[in-house]
Amino acid sequence: MKIRLFLAFISLAVLTSCWSPDGNRTPRNGSSPSSTTSSSATPGSTAGKTSNNNGETNKVSSSNTPDMPKSGGFQGNLPGGFQTPTDPVGQKMLKEYGAMFVAKGVTPPSVVVFKNESEVSAFQSGVQKSSENIGGVTIELQAAAMNALKEAVTEAKGKNLSISPRNADSAKRSYQQTVDNWKSRVDPGLVFWVGKGKITQADANRIKALSATEQIPEIFKLEDAGIFFAQGNQKTIIYSVAPPGTSQHISMLALDVAQFENPAVRQVLANHGWFQTVPSDLPHFTYLGVSENELPNLGLKKVTESGRSFWVPNL
């Protein structure tokens, strides 16, 4: 009798251990056997996507994914610790160049205006970056941006298209490079407008004697009066060169593309998260790290100029 009771107890224990209250029991690793998920969600990678048993790829949308657009529009998608400018120059540059600050899968700057080379070097040394030879030109970008660019180059090649930098400084730039570019427009502009009698030689000398940072509000005041400093003196300087310390190229998220006139090339770049974000600067593309239909969720709006679409902060 004791033996029979013991065997009955053992049988009941085995049956209990095999039963689960959930008929669709989850595997021990916590994931479905029909899909795998990678670690991030940027164009140019399998990150943020699931693959089913047929090898098909589907986008993942999750509010818990840090690289996905967040609610709150442009302000809600700014990086943690971002220093919102309160001065007129900073506010203007955020409105004009600010698309890069909501880029996903990368490290945007936390300031709109870098004050000197030391600040720029500290930022650039603290991000993941990659150096590659693209179209015979060695450039440096943040790693995710470079990966997406390489995938765009590969797609373009399959369509008998080319994507390459315009020149050696088409990607990463130093603070001093932004100063030199600024002076290349300001100095001849001052000569031009003195010759036109729009400003005095004394004012031109005073502006030239200022530091690059101090020159910015002075030039903006002149442009408010219709005295422009872009090449050709027909439009604002910020659509020709960036004021010192404000260039998107400092962030290593921008690239000047040689084939910018080709709409097919622009579409391939967009397929991999690269978009135009500075109206009138036609060769300039910015890595934003999401697909085009997600850009409004980042607080960006589309404006059309010269037959092209530019994505700018909706401020």
C-alpha cells in the first residue's frame, strides 16, 4: 500500500511540473522563436528591426527605444543636457541649423555655439567616429553616420550612381576651419560694401578688429539692413558659410556631396537617413538617423526651395 501511494505522489508531481497556465509559453530567453531584434534603430543597420523565419525585415516601433522619435516635438527630441540658447545669435542658429540636434543614433552637441577650439576638440574626442576613404577622399564622421553613408554609396553603385565628398573638408571640421570660412566671406564683404558706400571704412575696420565670435552679431545686424555677406552679397552669410563654432560639420554629422544636383542621389541618401537641412546650401546633407516619414515626429518641417526639400526645426 505504501509503495502504491508513493508512486501516485511521484506521478502527480511530474504532471504538475509539465503544466503551464499559459498555452503559448515563452522560451527561456524571453524572445519569440520567429524573430530576432538588434540593438538600435538607425538607417544603415539591421538595428531596430525584426527578421521573421522567411528572412523578411520589418521595422520595429517602440516608445521605449531611445533612438526613436519622442513626443514633444522639436524641444522634446533635443538631447539630454541640451543648453537652450537665450541670446539672439544662439536662437537664430538653433532655428536655422538646428535639425542636427534631434538626430537619432548619434551624439549631437549640447550647445548651439562652440566658443573655441578647446570646446570643439573636447566634443569631437568624446564621440564614436569613423574615418573612411569615400570616392578617393578621406573623411571623418560619427560612426553611425559613416555606416549609413557607406550603405548609401553601395546602393548608389548598384544603380550606376556615385556618392562622394566635394573636397577634403566636406565632413569633419575644426573650430579654426569655421573661423577661416567665416573670414573668407566677411572680409571681402566689408570691402564690397565700403565700396558701395553702405558702410564706412571706420565701421569696417572696427568689425575686422573684433574676435570671430564678436563679429557674428555685428554681421547679423548689417544683414538685417539688407547688407548681405554670402558669396555674391545677395543672401545671408549663414546660407554660404556657418558662423564660427556653429557649423554642423563640427558635429561630424554633415557632408557636402559632389553629386548634390542629382535627384536620384538625394533619394538614395534619404533612404539612409541623410537629408538636406540648410536651405540654399545645396551640397550640404545632414545625418538625422531616421526615415523621412519620421522627421515630423522629431519636430522638423519640410520647406521647399530651388526644387528641393529641406527639413528644418518647426519653431
